[in-house]
Amino acid sequence: QKEVEQNSGPLSVPEGAIASLNCTYSDRVSQSFFWYRQYSGKSPELIMSIYSNGDKEDGRFTAQLNKASQYVSLLIRDSQPSDSATYLCAVNYRIIQGAQKLVFGQGTRLTINP
Amino acid sequence: KAGVTQTPRYLIKTRGQQVTLSCSPISGHRSVSWYQQTPGQGLQFLFEYFSETQRNKGNFPGRFSGRQFSNSRSEMNVSTLELGDSALYLCASSLSSGTRANVLTFGAGSRLTVL
């Protein structure tokens, strides 16, 4: 089983609709979860972090975390063409005290159609 | 506040050569992580450095190595290059403690092509 799994897509959503991106992870002790956005030819940029069960909202973005189900999701409301990118789910794995390894999923390619 | 700076941005090497990539973290960030990104494998963790010590290492052969200097700047080296080493190499820095200790900020990357 991969440490972090995402549907690679592509996911196509009409402009103005809600885009839903999902991610599952294998390590039950993980405590930190992130969503990064990567435009073609660019490096990943952080858009959301979530540490507790439930929802976290930031503008048009909502991250949802369910540790019991080992599931993280990202909702993008009122999708815009500028949201077209690859979205990477990342989970922090602590190996030993102080050492961290952020493990990324393969990414979901999202296309917003005008 | 300056971001994470990686040099060089692009480079072309031939098989068997070696390469050194450089990364300057955000001021105040003491942890530096390196990742390899390829279309087939996605983002793969190489290693993490903190206070000049490698704290964690991914599943890469010994040809991949790194180091961190006292000013937190880091370098990674790949020896005896293979065609499969062609990739985007990303450096990311983070604070060493606090609520944002795990939040990585990435540099623009160094794109390596091996011929």
C-alpha cells in the first residue's frame, strides 16, 4: 500500500462548480496534513494545512480530515480557470523525534472548464 | 522576505558525470529537505537536514548525498549520473519548531537533464 494515495485524474470541473479532491494515507500516527498546488512548470505551493479532525475553511478552499478513516479531502468552491493545476496531498511522517518526512501523493490534475 | 533559492535552475550533464545543486533556505529556517520529482514517480523524498546533520533519508542509492552548512545552506550531490536521474530537484525549508515546523516552502527547483 502506498503511503499517500490520490486519484491521478484528470478531474474536469465546470467553472463555478465545486471541485472535490481526495487523499488517503496509511500511517495512523500522522498528525499533519497538507494540500499543495503545483502549476505546470512551477514548484509546489502550500494552500492548506490541517491538523485536527473536521473542516478547515480558507476562502474558497475547505480541507477536511478524518483520522479514523485516514482520509483527507480538499473542496474548491466556485472553481475558476486559474484553479487548473495539479493538487498534491502531503502527510507528515515522523520517523524519530525531531526528524520529519513529508510524503506526497502522486497528485490529482484538475482542469476547470470555462 | 526572500524565499528559498536554488541554483542552478537548469543544467545538462552526461552519463557518468556528477552534479552539485545548491539551496539557500528562507532566513530563520533551519530544516532543509530535498525532493526528486519525475512524471512517473511524483515527488520522492531524498533527505532532510537540520543543524548540519542528516536527520532522515529516503530510499535512494548512495550516489545521492547532501550536506548542510552552519548558515543552513544545503547542497546535494549526485555522482555517476544515470539517465534516470533526469528530474526536477526541489529543495524546501521549514522552521525547526513551533506550529509551523512541518510546513515546507519550496524553491523553484533545479531541472537536471542527463544525456
